[in-house]
Amino acid sequence: MKRMGFVVTCLLFLSTLFVPGAFADTEQAQALIRSPKVKDRLEAVKQLESAGDETAVEILTGALDDKSGQVRSASVMALAAAGSKPAITGLSKAVLDKNRDIRLSAVQGLAKIGDPECLPALGKAAQDPDVKIKIQAIAGLGKVGGRDTFIPLLRAATQDRDTGVRLAAVNELGLVGDENVVPPLAKALKDSDVVVRTAAVGAMGLIGGNAAVRSLTDALFDGAAPVRRSAAVALGALRSPDSLKSLTYAVRNEKDPAVLSSMAAALGEIGNKAGMPALMEAASRAGPKESDSLYAAQAAIMKNNRNKPEAPVVKKEEPPQVSTGTIPAAATASQPTSPATEAKRVKAAAPPQKSPPASKPAAAKTPVPPTKKPVVKRKVTPVP
């Protein structure tokens, strides 16, 4: 009986979960959203957020035209919480809302979705008057990635008035950019803020390529030590021989000990012999601290070149004249030959075979006449 009572209790409890109205009623919420009372409309948004289906998303998108900022803000947050592609239309619409908090919530929702369909709205948000919204939009563009993000990111990296926005855009370009963004990104190397210039050096080091190497060699002579040092580190990581001339010149003229050490390390990473004279010259005038890195770079170059022996020159050798009938293995293994050439070589090296002496022709025999046996005559004695 106790077991039966427990089962009945469970069934009654479960039945309460599935009574009408336990879940959000979309039709009821649709009626409430048209109520003149803000409280009712907020309740409708709450119910629609719980539903989370496409019909609810469509109603929430329509609620973005509500006169109440509270309702619009609640609708945007509900769409952002949905995080689905159908919500992109409403969130893109909210990016242009006059309320700053609503725009920020919309941009955060689009960045969370991270779909290419979000790019037009995120590109607009990257030009928002509010700095926080622009930085959030730039992060969203970086999450989406792809070449379609290059134009808004480059515009923010090189044209925005706020240092934080330019810095955020440069950093995102280093993560998602390719060699096509290097020429326009080179403008950031002339930014008035040293932090932005240093970030641009790091971005080019991540992207790499010939254009990046050329821009990084120019950054070796920047007025700020952090920029020069970052450029040296990036060139050492890229190991491009094209940077050798600029690096050796910079080593000879660098005064900052930390920068000099990074430049020396870069020459050591490249490992070209041409860097040795500049390192030796700099070591002769350097102090104890920076001279260690200079000597370490020299050792790296020596080691790099010692481990690269020159390829041996293979000379073609004529086949030796062998008196015996066999060919030595060294002569046959010196160079690969074709079967026809090998046959000729064997034939030439083999000793001439002596032909057997010619047999003398047999002398003609004179015919011998047959000899006749003598006939013996017997005497016949008469019989008496």
C-alpha cells in the first residue's frame, strides 16, 4: 500500500508539470505584448524568452519598436540569450537604437552568435560614437573572421580617434589578417601612440610574408625602443635573409642595451655569416650585460654554418683497365650507368680470349693397290 501511495503521489506531481499554461503560451504573450501597460509587455517578453522558438523570436523582433526603452532592452536581451540565427535580424536592427545600452546588448548578442550574417551590423557598430560599443564590435568582427572583416578592421585600426579602438583593431588584424592587409596596416606603424605601433609590429610578425618583412625593417629605426625591440624579435622569428642588411646596420648604431640584445638574437636566428662583422664590432664596444647576447649570437651563427658541410663534388672516372676478367666493385659502383654502357665496359675490360690453334689439314693418302694373295698349288699324288 505504501508503494502504491508513492506512485500516485509521483503521478500527481508530474501531471502538474504538463497542465496548460505551465510553459510560456505564445498566443497569450502575443496578446500581452499589445497591452498599453508596460508591466504586461515586460511579462510578455519574459514568456517569449522562455519559449525561445522562431515564433517567439519574431514577436521579440517586433517588440524592438516599442516606445518603452525597458521593453526594447528586455527584448534585445531575450534575443541575445536565444543566440540563434533567426535572432540576427532583430539584433542587427537594435544596433541602430538610440539607447546606448540597447545598442551594446545587441552588439554583444551578435558577437556571441559569430555568424557571417552579423558582419554588416557589426561593421556599423564599429563606427558607433560609444567607445565600448566599438571595441565590442571589433571583437565580434574578429570572432567572425574572413576577408570581409578586413575593411572595417583596417578603418578602425588606422582612422579611429580613440587609441583603445585602434589598438583593438590592430590586434584583431594580427589574428585574422593575411598578407593582403599588411600594406594598409603599415600606416599603423606611424601611429602617434607607441602602444599601437608596437601592436602593429606584433601583428605583422604574426602575418609574415615579404611585405611584412619590409615594414618590420623600417620599424628597426623607430624612435621608441619598445617598437625597435619588437621589430627585431619579429624579424628573428621570421628568419628572412632580406632583413639581414637592415639588422646589421641597426646593430652597429643601436645604443639601447636591451634593443641591441634583441637585434643580436635576431641575427643569430637568421644564422647568416654576413652578420658576424657587425656582431663582433658591437661586442668590442658593448658592456658586460649586452656583450653576452652578442657573443651568443656569434656562436649561433658559427654553429649554424658548421653544421652545413659543402656537398662533395662527384668526378666522373674512366673505367680502369683491368687485366683479369673481373671488374672491381669500386669501379662499377662509382657511377650509375645504363645497361648498354655497362655491357660495353665489361666487353672492353675483359681479356682477349685466345682462339684455339688451327689444325693442319690432313695429308692426302695415296691409294694402295689391293694385294693379291699368292695361290699355293698343291701337288696331287696318284693313288696306286
